Amino acid sequence: MSEDRIDISRALKAAINTGKVEFGVDQTEKAIKAGKAQMIILARNCPSKELEQAENVKIHRYKGNNMELGALCGKPFSVSALVVIDKGTSNILTL
């Protein structure tokens, strides 16, 4: 496991537990339009081309696919995109 993965794993878990994170392409697009998004994380195989070109929002492209990102988030489903609305105590915005 690379150093990058350990950092994103810890940061993501902290953001999910102490901040506000929403999952899914639709939720991510809504948060961007509402101006609430601080950062978006996209799986390697995210189907949304609009999210890849989001402006004024930090974008992190996760090296794994949507199944791996879902598992990393502790979810029993695939996650192709997620949005960090509040980072909580995490350092996720430094990715």
C-alpha cells in the first residue's frame, strides 16, 4: 500500500466521521451548484465529465475505481464521486 493511499484513507475517514461528506455524482453536482463544495474526489472510472471540469473547487482524482473508493469510505456500495462540504478535523483539503 502506498503512502498516498494511507493518507487519503485516514483523511477521508476523519472527514466522514467529523465533517460533512456526501456521496454520488448527483449529490456532488448539487453541492457544487449550491456553492457548498470544498473538494471533490473522483474515482478513476467516474462517468461524469462535468465533474472533471468543475471550476472553483479542488479536485482529487483517486487512483482506484468506484468499488475501491466505496470500500475506502466504508460503504457497502460503489462511490464514483464524493464531495467534502465540511472537512471536520481531517486534513483532506491538503491532498
